[in-house]
Amino acid sequence: MMIKARIPACNTVSANLRSYDAILPGFQWTDIETEFSWHGTDHMNIITESMDRWADDPEKCAHDALVFSKGGQTERYTYGELKKKSCQWAGLLKKYNFVAGDRLIIMLPPCPEIFFTMAACARTGVIFCPIFASAGFYELEIRLEITAPKGILTLPDLVEKISLECAARMDHIFLTQGPAPGIFQNETVISSIPDQMPAEFPAQAFPGDTPLYLIYTSGSTRPPKGVMHTHQEMTGMLASARWVLDLKTNSILWTDADPAWVTGTVYGAFAPWLCGATSFVQGDPFTAANWYWTLEKFKITVWYTTPKIIRDLMEAGDNLPSRYQLGALVHIAGVGAPLPPELFYWVKDHLHCFPHDTWWMTETGIICIANLPCNDIKPGSMGKPLPGIRAAILDETGTPLPPLSLGELALKCPWPGLTSGLWHDENGYQRYFTADNWFLTGDIAVEDEEGYFYHQGRNDDLLKAGGDKVIGPFEIEQVLCVHPAVAEAAVISKGSEPGKGLSYLKAFITLKRGHIPSSRLNYEIKAFLKGNLAADIVVRDVVILDKLPKTRSGKLLRRVLRARELGIPGGESLNMQD
């Protein structure tokens, strides 16, 4: 169900990108590359072009680069101070014999040390790999085994998650604070060591395809994939941050994603630093009041969040946002899951700012499709491809389909952001690409006549209706969510009905506050669906759940529901990462 409503562009005058149609025909990525000092060469370092660039500028040196808040305490680091910190942490890595190409696992809750370490690794060529501090034993162990890191940076109370075998294969277990638990002989408390290191450590220039970071995506049936990204992706990071998040040097960006998620890595650190903006990081857990307080107190101008957070704010009540002064906020963007019209209009009415949906994935490295500030918004749409990125809907043979056709979303290679490979899995990497050099995303989508894309689910979520008709589950889920009692919905196929060739559809829903599960309500919802869907789309069962399985970013995991129905392992949904 594509929404036909259109919201006129609200930021065409002050937006970094003022006219999408004007820039699109002649744009080349080399237009962005000319801004970097390495232009015309093949050696570079992302820290040279971001943190160091502004730290060495007398007018920007004292500008905030990183602001961290936790427990009512605030830490601020200017570009000059952040450069010094990253140099000192680079010195720490050198002291313990880390060299370019070594891997360092970072397993910490949000804290400044994560950002010091990421910058230090980039400065020295050490490949950093962030992992959620809440990672389980298996989740950590399989990453340690695949990555074979030289060390890990963590906290004393997380050390016990490391197996004896993995600890023995690492040279160092660095602890940001003490005392050390004394479980392994290679534990080192480093809290005071960086301050003893020199304040200067020039960033090394590397070939552009040198790995910068390694980040894992988890699935329900296969081992996690180690997705590699490189220094040369800074071109795409800079352009997407300007065009989509509309970052300027005076922007204060809050990307409320854990740094262990690719969104937190790219748009919580490197992208705002490339733009000379301020990156804000919240170390406290989510509560609606805390999120509103953060927006007000720190005068956040750009907020990059998820539909899950927005829904949680909406469920906290319509009156709560009116208690806070949110006048500094000028731009909101969402990621991680489709932003349904219900959430779009709630944000518009209660936060007085239009939310802009965006789409990308770990493998694409940067935002690739978005509702740009300079374009009209179609609520429910992912938006249009960024200049320099070509998107299409392909059929099962890899042939581009005409508008309003359902198929697999694909991006034409290359662009500065595309993963350079999967760690020790070349065969898996090659499966992403067609013979015609299309990158297959695995997402199902529709493109309308004006070039707007609409997400319809994952490749294995397709549902069969009458004849050759194939639909995505998102369309049915949108209809379900129109019912006044339904908060969220997920629709799966349990296979084909015997003799009919139709998908046996089953819906799982959660209820809004004030509604109680009952047989009568279940019957009403089924009748509502029957009256609002085509005759050849029949949902046989509706099940009411307390919550739906999702990733940390709020992305719906239909495959987990499907696995439960089939009685097979579906993975631990709380540990699944995007």
C-alpha cells in the first residue's frame, strides 16, 4: 500500500543540497573527492580529513567534536582535545606492538573511550571491530574466532564472557578501568596509560582500500558475516551526511545508536567529524523523559533515530513532548525499519519537525536511499537514491522491472561505501553481485512512477496470492495497523495451501494500551482485514503477542516467527544485529 500523500520539501532554502534534479545528471563522486587533501593520489587516512583537519584549523580547534552524557555528568572534547586523545591512544597501541592490519575488538557500552579507540585505530591502520557490550557468550566467541584479534578493549565485569581458548589466542585484554578480575594473565588496566603517551602521532597514509573497520551482521540460520569497510568510504560518508542529515559545521548531531551498530560507527563518529560538526552521545538507557530532556538540554539540531524509539515516545503519551523546549531541533531522520505514516504524522504533530526516512544496510556503508531535505516527502516511502547511486527493482533473473513492480532492491556498483569484502568469505561476498554488476540487497521493494522507493520486506518474506500475484508482508501489516487496537504487526507465510497455490498467511500483532486480548477482538480484526484486503489475500490466523521479535535497531524479524511456526531454531532475536 503506497501512500499517495505528499509533504512539500520544507528545507529547500537552507539545505546543503538545494536541488536534487539539478545535481543528479552530471554528478560524479570525484566532485566530492576534490575537497580532500589526498585528491589526485591513492593514499589517504580518514582521520587526516576529519578530526585532524579541524583540530589544525585555528577557527575550529576549540569547536566541540564530541559531547558525552551519562548519569547527569557531561564530558566535552573539542577537535583539538579529541585529536590529542586519539594520538595518545594511538601511542598506547604502538606501545603494545599493534601494527597496521592487526584487529582490535571493542566491547564497551557507549563511552568516550570507544571514540578515542576508533580514531586511534584509524590513525595507525589497526582494524577495529565494535561489539555490543550486551553480547552473549556465543555471540562474542564466534566473532573472536573469526576475527582472530590481537586484543580486546572491554570492562572488568565483561571479561568473564571471554572463553579460555579465545583469551589464550589474544595478546592483550585491555580494561578501561580497574581492578582487573585476574581471570587471565594477559589482562592490563590501561586507564592511566594513554595520558602518559605523546600528544602527537601523525596519521599514516594508506591505500584507499585499506580496511578501516570490521563489523558483524547476524542471521538466524547462518554464522555472522564480518563486513569490511575502508578509508576511501569517507567520500560517501561526507556526501550522505551533508545531503541526508543536512550537517553543517554548527550542527549538533545525536545519532542515538550504539557505536557497535554500523549507524553509530558511521554517523555517530566519522560522518559528523568529516563535516566539522558536533557528535553527541547519550550513555544512559532509554526513557521517554530522558530522550526529551537530552534533546532540550544539549540543543540537538539533528536527530538520527529509529522508528522503534519514535514508537516508544509515542506510547509514552502525547502530552510529554510539550513539557520540553525542542526549538533547536530542525531535522529528524529515521533508520533501521520503515517509518510508517502513523509515526510520521505523530512526529510532525508533536515534535513539530518532519521525520525523513532513510535506507541503507551494513554492507552499503552509507545511506543510499532517503527522503532528502530538498525533496518532497511521501510518508511511507524510503525516498529516492542519493546522487551518484543508481537503484532498481530486479526480477528473479536480475532484469530491472518497470515502476510499480514488486521485486528485489538492487544498487548499481560501485559507490564509496560498498563493503570491500566479507572477512575470510570471498564466496559469500560474490553472492551479493549479479553478472551485470548489481548489488543485491535482499530487500523487497517497489518503485513508483516518480522514483520513490517503498520497502516491502525481505526476500524470503514474499507472499503468494491469486495466480502469479506476489505481495510483500508490509502491505498487509500496514492495513492491520490501521485498526484502532493494533500497535504493531508481522505477517508470515506458513507455506502454500494444498491445491490452491496460495500462501497460508498468519498475522502476529501487539495491542495498543487500553485494549485487552479476547476472542471477540480477534474476530473483529480478522473481519477488518477481510474488508480491507483484496479478495485473493486471506489471512487465516491472527495471534496476539506481548511483543514482536526485533533486532536491537527495531527491525522486525519475520523469519524468527516463521521458524517458530515450523518448530526449527530461529536464532536468539535479542542478539541479532543489523
